[in-house]
Amino acid sequence: MWSRDLPSEASSVTVIKDASDRYFASFVVEVNPVLLPDNGRSIGIDLGITDFATFDTGEKIKSPKPLKRRLKKLRKAQRKLSCTNKGSKRRERARKRVAKVHAKIYDVRKDFLHKLSTRIIRENQTIVLEDLAVSNMVKNRKLSRAISDLGWRSFRTMLEAKSAMYGRDFRVISRWEPTSQRCSCCGEIGGKKELLVREWTCLFCDAIHDRDINAAVNIEVAGGLPETINGRGGSRKTTTKVAASCEASTISLVKQLSLFH
Ligand SMILES: [Zn+2]
């Protein structure tokens, strides 16, 4: 039974069984990018822990709630597993239980990330994200749990792949850009702000900022857009990297398709 037609003849099929006994069929197919009409809109996205994403428009996206609830379930199942004896039937049952909760969490997160990335790609021609250097942040143990649960990396991969697929411009700005420190109204850079500081007032122009919205606006500006609200974007030197363009190679498109299963 097909839930979706393949865009072309598959050159190979792989069947995978995961730890919770679910079967997946993976196809390799060649596709041409389906270009969406350029609507001239752009978006700056700040990824965070309090909110999963904040847009430069001020919109904030929360992580899906079921995730938090299931994480408790997962910890309980893992505790049970650690109490069983090696090679026992109880251990096998406990192992399956852990795998099942894992699979469910993975599905909920993937669904959330797919829906959000699709919406962003549909609504915007240019998508600007900050290079997060997730591996560095994951070394910080306090942050690590939260970050690996959020799926920032998968989100970036999805945005990159879908941008290539639909002819959108996906840009990543350097993580050395002072997006949290710079005032998006006057452009002055204030001091370093701890993660706990959610709102601050610019000492130069008295503007009151929500930390994440201000960062998202700076991310959008740093994306090197020709016209910005305050006109700073054109002259500012930025280190932009166009990570994907519409001339995507077959190889990357094959990689993308595996995301759409
Ligand atoms: Zn200011």
C-alpha cells in the first residue's frame, strides 16, 4: 500500500527494521527541484531553549508538549531496563519498551520539525539561520539534554534540503556575529548577556528588547539582505555562507529524499 507516489522510478530499495520492530522501506530516486515562485520575503530565525524558534516577526514557536511528557516515560522505562538481568526475557521486554518510547519521541519530533520547516519554506524566499555549533554547546552538560531533545541539527538539515528542493535561498550566518548583543534598532553593541536575561534595554537608544526577537531581527539583517527596515543591511560586513541553492546535485537530493519518508 503506497501512502505516497514516488516521483520517479527507484534505482534501489532498502528495507530497514528498527529497534522497536518497525519496518521501513527506503528508495533512491532522482528528482528535479520544484521551484516555488519567489515572493521576496525573508525570515531570520533564532533557535532557543525557552522557545524552539523565534522569528524576526516576533512570532515564537514552542517545542511540542508531548515530547516532555514522553521523556518522563522514557526515563522510567530506562530505569526498569537497568534493573533486569542480562539475557533474561524480562530484559528483552524492557529493551523493546525503551525502543518503542524512543521511536515515538523521534516521530513526534520529526513531524513537528517537518511541519515547521515546510511552513517556513513556503512562506519565505530567503531563510537565515545562525550557525549554532551544536557540538560545542552539547559539551555543556546542563544544556546538552535540552539541546539534543530539541533537534536543532535535524531542523537545519530539513531547511537546507527543502530550500534546495524548492529553490529557496538558505543562508547561515557566523555564530561570531553578536546577534544577542547588538541592538536591532540603533545597531550599537551592548555587553554580553547571560542566557537568563530575557529582556533588556539598549543604553544607547532606550529601546526595550525581547532577547530572542532582537536576535532573530539581527540574524535576518546579517543574512546580507539588500534592503532592510533600517537600511543597515547593505553596508554591514557579514560572513554569510550560502549553504544551498537551487542547483542542487543529485547526490544531495537523494539525501533529502531520505528525510521525507
Ligand atoms: Zn539601541
